[in-house]
Amino acid sequence: MTDVAVLAWRQYRLERRLFWRNPSAAFFNFLLPLLFLAFFGAAFHSDHKELRIIVPGIAAMAVMSTTFTALAYNMTFLREQGVLKRIRGTPMPGISYLLGVAGNAITNTTLQIVIITTAGRVFFGTGWPREWAELAVFVIVGVVCFASLGVAFSHVIPNFDSAPAYINAVFFPVVAVSGVFFDSAHSPGFMKGIAQALPLYHLIAGLSAAMVKGTSLSSNLDALGVIAAWSVLGIVFAVRGFSWDQRRA
Amino acid sequence: MSVSEPAIDVRGLRKAYGDFEAVRGIDFQVRRGEVFGLLGPNGAGKTTTVEILEGYRERTSGEVSVLGFDPGRRPREFRARVGIVLQSTGLYRHIRVREALLHFGSMYPHPRDVDEVIALVGLEGKEDTMARTLSGGQRRRLDLALALVGDPELVFLDEPTTGFDPAARRTAWDTIRSLRDLGKTVLLTTHYLDEAQAIADRVAIIQDGRIVIEGAPSELGSGAGAPRYRVAYRNGTGTEVERETDDPTTLLHELTGAALARGERLDGLSVTRPTLEDVYLELTGGETDETPAPAPAPTPAPTDAPTEEVLPLAGGQRRRRR
């Protein structure tokens, strides 16, 4: 068991090193949410109410992009390149590998949440999060949910060339419908219905409660429940569909 | 397991993909410490067989034992004791040679010294190079290094030299021979006949999912039914003549005696034994692989008449490859 943990840690360390060794990718990874923040911050700089919607919305989007998008890309790439197959031929337990990879994604999520929270506090006066524990709970559940959905979704993507199309086709509609850039209370009924069935809407609600509204976790259990349900779905499909090898064309 | 037990024992192995049977009941044993070559054209079932032995694919039926393990169950101890070079595998984009070897080595209970492995495959001076900037041949050597860093007892090499230039192939052969000197068992697949002949202790030729012949490369060439020697020369009018015989001494005596009597030379006289290639071509219906061979033997036109060397008895290549 310790061996499994040690190998997971080594894999995590390697993933971190490799992540920073591609500085431009790392830079844009962290810059993107800040660009969004700067853009909307400038647009709504006098409108405190809008900013209170935008900051948790962008935080939730950051959770999705660092886990769902990143893992769907990486798994597709590593499978196509044969890296997963190579690793499967070694004595490293599969769980150590997945823990190392997930740990890498979670670190990126955490860094982004810190950057967004700090930027919100320093530049836009949104204040520090009201409920730190609630924030942690929603970030953790959100990461587990979107990380597993990202790995599961990589099974659907046939090859790396088509990965951007597949991922964007999910990412942008979900971001748009779930109310990252506007208060979804104002959206038409059918859109709200779709959004409420998806996990991102509920992650935004949870982060919003923790970061700006200060409503307690117990009043957001329904949101937590929906994200947890998607996590179960994601984990089942991520594990069951996991393929180490590129399927034959 | 005892030392006398074979490293690999395959009995009645079958693998079907839907209606298509890629492997149709094959048997072979690989002894400990030998280099065993699986030879055959593309699509013959080599890679399917090897990937079943490596634990990547499940067999449809048959008995398979690798180092005493059932590879289909992929126990961790089994994976710790084999090294695998797949036909084509990538690596992380931003990993360095030494870093990759240290990382993969750390997955094994008793890894080899990284510098030793680097020297063994000839990657000295490339320790800090990014894997993706290595040349094709160097990357293949890194593949081999990654398979060896866990100090495995058994090494699988799936077409280890495909795409190499002739010099790089010779170097790779030396490395594979040195594995045998280290006491490793090697299972190699190749579609290069000269490669099997050069480095394998024993060879099985696989065709349409079946093993059609098995034995030492030198024995296969003189198997039952095949004429033992082939004598070729150009006669007085410059026409190429080929004769087959089981008694080259008598035939040569007759030929040279008659030529001397007529005052002729037997230009291009050669005596060769059937090579693995002859056997291969005969068994696989004359189809060699479409991959160009690295060193095709030139066949001189009948009209030009430089004196050819008389080849030593064994192993001369005489058929032009397509």
C-alpha cells in the first residue's frame, strides 16, 4: 500500500515537472481565467452586483478547464502516443498512475482558485470568501466530478486531432448555459432546465454561496447532491471505459 | 519455477477477433537464456502472439506460461520481471533521457544503474536530451533502455530495428547479443530474414496464424526436402547456370574438370547453402515483405563478366529481394 502511494507521488512529481517544462502552455493555462476576469472586471467595474456573479462563475469555469478539458486532452494524447500502453507494461499499479495524474490536475485547479480569489479581492473588491470550508468542499467535489468526466469523455474522442472539436463542443455550451457570465436567474426557462441538470450550474451556485453570498453548506446540499451524482457517473464511465491502447481505426 | 522450465511455454494458442482468427493454434517453447525469433510477413499474427505473452491481449484459448505466470492475469510480479519494447510507443513530450530512465526504473523492485543502461544501448552523451528531439534510431534505443532499466529476466522486442539504417541495425544486433551474454531471454519478432539469421538461436516462421517451421536458422536452411547446396556459375557463353546437389564435391570436380579441359573459366562460381530466406520464400509462397531490405544482393547482368568471389559454403544470400 505504501508502495502504491510512493509511486503515485513519483508520478505526481513527474507530471508537475513536465507541466512547468512547457512554460507557454502553463502560462496561458493560468492567464485565461485572469483575462476573463480583467475583461469583465473592466466592463462591470462599477457594478458590484455583476462582479459578484462573475468571480464565482469564472472560478467554476477554471475548475472545469483544469480538470475536464485538461484530462480529456491529455488522456487522448497519451493514449494515441502509446504512453499509456507503455506504462501498462510496467509494474506500476494503474491506481498510482491515475492518482498522480489527477493530483496534477487538482494542483492546477487549486492554483487557479487562489489566483482568481486573490484577483477578485485585490482588483475588484469582491472580498475574501465568506465560507472557507464550504469553498473547499465545493472545489474538491467539483474537481472529482470534472476530472472523472474528463477521463470518461476521452474515451469518446476518437483521436487527438479531433480532440479540440469534441472538447469545445461540450465545454463552451456548458459554460454558456450554466451562467458563468450572467446570472442564470435571468435566462429562459428551458435553458435553466438544461443548466440545472448539469454539474457546472451547481458548482457555480456552491462557489457563489461560499465566496460571495455566505450562505452555509447545509442550504446548498441539493447542489452538492447533483455534483456528486455526476461524479458517480463520471467515475463509473472513466474506469469502465478506460482503454490503455489506441483503438484500431 | 525450476531453471530447466522454459521461459515461455505456449500450447494451442488461439486468438480470434470476431470471425477472423489471427492466431490459429500455435505451440512453441522459448528456453531460458536464448534469443528466439518469431519471423513472418505483416499480418501473420506475430504481434498478436507477442502481445498475448506480454499481457496486453487476452487469448481466446490455449495454454500460455511466461516465467511461470499466466500473462492474461498480469500479476505485478510478472510485469516486474519482463521488459517490453513495443512496435511503436511514444513518450512524454518534455521528458529527458536520464529522467525517463530514473522514473521508469523507480517502478521496479530492483532497477539497474541508469548509467549502465545508457551505456548498454549507446546513448552516452544524450542523458539530458529531451526524448522528442532524439533521432528515430536513438528513440528506439531509449525504448530498449526503458525495457531494460527494470533488469528483466525476459525481454520482448517487437520489430526492434524496423526503419533503421544498416549501420544502426548492426549496432542493435550487437546490443541484443549482449543481452544474451547477460543471461536474458529474448523473444524477438522481425520481418527481416537476415536479422533472425544473425541474432536468433532459434526461429519460428509464422504464416497465417500458424507456425510453419521451427528450429535453428542454420538447420532450417538444410531441412528435409530442400537440396543442400546450390552451385551457380556462368558457362562459356556467359549464360548463368544454377545447379542443385547434395554432393557439391563431385559436382565441382566435374564442372571444373570439364571447364579446364575446354580452357574456360567458370566466372562467378559460387556454392551456397539454402538460406533461411529460401526456406521462408518456399513456405510463405514466395512473398517476402514489402519492406525494402537494407542490403539487397545485386545480381550482375549476364553480359558483364567480373570474376565473382567464390562464396564460403554457409549463408550467402543469392536471391534478390523485392
